[in-house]
Amino acid sequence: MRDRRLLLQKKDKKFSLRQVAARIGIQPSYLSKIERGEQTYLSEEKIIALADELNEDIDVLLALHGKISTDIQEIIRKRPQVFAQLIRELKNMPDHAVLKIVREVRDGDW
Amino acid sequence: MRDRRLLLQKKDKKFSLRQVAARIGIQPSYLSKIERGEQTYLSEEKIIALADELNEDIDVLLALHGKISTDIQEIIRKRPQVFAQLIRELKNMPDHAVLKIVREVRDGDW
DNA sequence: TAAAGTGTGTACTATACACTACACATTATG
DNA sequence: CATAATGTGTAGTGTATAGTACACACTTTA
């Protein structure tokens, strides 16, 4: 994350640690710790704001903080058996196989 | 959950609240609150032990407590983009459609 | 060269989560 | 009918989570 921000900072001074921290609504000292990988916690709300700032994928950034988007969690919790089965079954499938399923579902071949 | 236990208790006195609580390793007063739906929290470990006691599905019981099995969480966190896409795509698919995918993956049609 | 801006260290804080300990009244059992 | 077992109420506890507040030293900028 640090590297990502520093890259943007080169082009635009609006991406200093302090200014980014201000925009996502936390103290600069706290963002500093997070960027250096100290054991700190960031709420889903702030992670999403940070991802938007840095043009990062929200789900990836959440994952880096050990989290899963609440909308995904709710989908699973509403039908725990079905989704638990599915996910465990796909655990060792390569990305392209899983994405093939995504495409087929999207294309309505079901 | 209460009903489930009371059913088992009729056949076997080993399913009193106190004895079940003792076996899963919590205080009876705490299990009492949980069964009556007071806002209490139960760790994944205890939820699994309780599910085993009552022959309930672990993923269902976890879901009732607002949780998702950590093994599922880890699968998602390792490939957040792929699984996030998949799950959101399947959000409104009926159970039988999702389960069809599960079967096809299991049968190795991929 | 003074002021503004930068990243970081330390200490503290509040709420959520996951329980325990123990007393109490009621019901069942020998 | 004594006692063993049952479910529940209240109060307290420790750790995890999600931060704030402010001071400090260094670097740019006007």
C-alpha cells in the first residue's frame, strides 16, 4: 500500500500520507502504522475509502486486512449450506475454471 | 436451538442445559442466554462443539450467530477477486442451480 | 529563513466480543 | 422430605478491535 501511494504521490502532492489520511478520515500516525504493517486494525468503511483513494480493488484490500466484504458475508449467511459446499468444492480449482463458471452464469446458460 | 435440545432431552437426560454447557465448555447461565436469544456471542470453537452435540449443521449454526467458518473465509481471502465475483454472481440464483454447479465440479466436468 | 508540510513515536481511549463466578428459585428424585 | 439437578439473573473480567491526541524531527516552499 505504501508503494502504491508513493507512486501516486510523485504525480500529485495530494497523495501525501497526511492528506490521504485526512480524506479517509483517520489520523496520519495511524495510517503510517498501517502502511508499515504494524499490527493495527482498519474498519471496512475506512478500507473501502482507502481503496477508492488508491484505485485499488476493494475485495483485495479487505483481504489484505483479513476481512471479507459484508455484502459477500450476507450472501453466504443466508444460504450457508449451499455456499459452504460450493466454496469448499472450488478451493483447489484454478482461477480460470472458477471464472469460467462466473462467465457461464452471467451469460445465463443456466 | 432451545427446541432442538429439548427434543433430545426427552429421550436422554444428558441433554439438560447444564450438561450440554459442561460438555461444550461454557457456563450454564451463558448457554441459557444464548438459547433465549439474548445478545451474546459464542466463539467458532464453541459453536462447532454445540453443533456436534445437537447434530446440527455447523455452517448453519455459525450463520445463525452471524459467522462464517474460518476455512471458508481463508479460501475467499486467498483469491478475493475470483470468489467475490463468483459469489455476487450467484446471489440470486436458486439453490438447485448452485448445487448443480457443485455436482458438476465434483464430477470433474471441468 | 520562517512557515508550512512531511512521516513517525508514544500514550491513551472506547466499544465489541467472549466469556466466568456465583447466587437464586424451582422442580425432580431417592 | 432432604438433596440433587434444573434453568436463570446479575455483576464482573480479559482480550480484540478501531481508533484519537499530540509531540517530535526533518524537509520543502515562499
